[in-house]
Amino acid sequence: MIAIPSDRLDAILARHDIVTATLSAGEADAESFVQLSRELSELDGVVEAIRAFRAAESALRGVEEMIEEGDPEMRALAAEEKPEAEAAREAAARALQLLLLPKDAADEKSAILEVRAGTGGDEAALFAGDLFRMYSRYADLKGWRVEVISESPGTMGGYREIVAEVKGRGVFARMKFESGAHRVQRVPDTETQGRIHTSAATVAVLPEAEEVDIQVNDSDLKIDTMRAQGAGGQHVNKTESAIRITHVPSGIVIFVQEERSQHKNRARAMALLRAKLYDQERSQKDAARAADRKSQVGSGDRSERIRTYNFPQARVTDHRINLTLYKLEEVMAGTALDEVVDALITEHQAALLAAEGMA
């Protein structure tokens, strides 16, 4: 039977009452109001789960008391009801457990998606394009919005590199396990003898950072403007709209030229820079907490091979959790990607429960 400390639940209920009272009294300043409102939104779901858990516990106790103290007919009836009451209690406890797990503060954020061609030349660029389309279709199904920040097309199609914002609530929570090396096995269009080639692309998913998440000093930035490069006609030839921002302390360089407006390119470049700095900061904290690595699905290392897409066998394999689906077409269309994502999240939650001693 799952055990959940009652004093911990009492503390959450007490905090919920305090936050509710503070907001109702109108005593919070504007900044505190936003923070408390966000906290209340998170607490509401936990409080609801606590009440459901305690109601299920109470119902089970009632059944057990009837078995111990009731007349023979009531004891027999209660004995029949006990398995159902125990199952309801365990289901409520499991649901509450998951809500009590340590939260990733970035889970509710939008994300920056980076897809880059790896080994495999033109075929790798084509595969990078396929992956980006997969994520774009998945985003459409979720009601998220995808906005390209920068792109570098491949010579035969696809992308050498493409960076985009994926905007929506909870994007990072569902996309964060996509970071790593993705491998494809298929016969390229350029192959005349039908041989299967192996190529790769790397994916990075960074939580989008706001100014309150990461402070960037203007004195640390070197900003250059220049004419956009590539196709674009008169805009390319006459307008210095492209922006390159160098963050001197970290050495991170961001180049954006997608918009005609220099102002918009700068805003996008700054958003990408904040995301990279925020990710860097998170990675350093994760490294410092070595024990946390036990509760992660994969290391998040961009070079770690996480998934193989085998076209001849219509097979997708996620190597971190040994999951194989013979639904390659559906995964690449985004419609079956949730099956992989849900399995990764479930594995992650199980590892967290084990780390917290609640498994």
C-alpha cells in the first residue's frame, strides 16, 4: 500500500489557505500577485488530489470498521466492497504521488527547437528536414505555434540547421526528452544500387527564458548588423537587417536574419540567447546534483544517440527505454509521437518515484 506522510499533505493545505487568503485580501503588490496566482494555480490541482485521496482513505476505513464491528450480514457485504475500496485508495494515492514529485520549473514554458544535420552529408540534411516537419506537425496537433528563427537549407533539400520557437503552454514538458542524436536508416534518393545508408541529425530543445529567468547585461553583448545573406532579392541587397549578437562571457554567438525588420531580428536573437544561457545554467545545476542524474531519462547530452528510425522495417526505436514501435509513418507524421513521449514521461516519473523512495 502506498504511504504518503499526512503532515506533508497538511502543510500543502495550509499553504493553499494562506495563498488564497492573501489574494482575496488584495494585500499583494503587482509582482507578488502574479507569483501567488501562479502558485495557487499549481496548488489547486494538488489540493483537489489530496481531498480525493483522503476521501478514498476514509471510505476504506469505513469498510474496514464494518468488517470488524458489523453484524455478520454487514461484514460479508463490507468484505465484498473492500477490494474496490482498496483499489480506489491506491489509484488516488498514485495520482497524488505524481503531483507531489519535484517539479521542473521550465515544464510549462515554450521552447526553442534546434535541429542540425549530423553525419551523412545531403541525406543528413534531408533527415533534419524530416525531423523538423515531424515536430511541426506534432505542434499543430497540440495547438502550439512554430516560428522559425533561423535556417540554413541543405544543397539538395532539408536543412543543415534550423532553429524555431515552439510557443504554447507545457511545450517543454513534452519536448524536452527529444534532445540528443537521432539516427536514420534508409535508402537515399541518390542511391542507385539500393543500399541502406545510416545518417544522423541532432536535436536540442531549450526552455524559452524570460527576462526574469535570466539577466543579460548590455555590457556583455557585442552586437553587429549586416545585410541578410542568401535568397531574398532587393531586401537582401539593400537592407542591413541581419543581427549577430555575441555574448562575450560565454562566447555564445547568435545570428538571425529571417525578418525584414532589424528590430524583430534583434528580439528573436535575444530570445534565443536567453534560452541558451538559461539552458547552460540549468545544465550546470544538474551536473552539480549528480544524484539527480538517476532520475533522468538519458543524460541530455546532445551527442547521445537516443532514437533510430529504420525505414525498411517501418520501425522506430527509442534506445533509452528500449521502446520499439512499428509505426514509423505515423511517428514521422506526428500522430504517433505521443506514444513515444508518453512512454518517456512515464519512465521519468517512475525513476523520480524511486529516487524519492515512493515507488
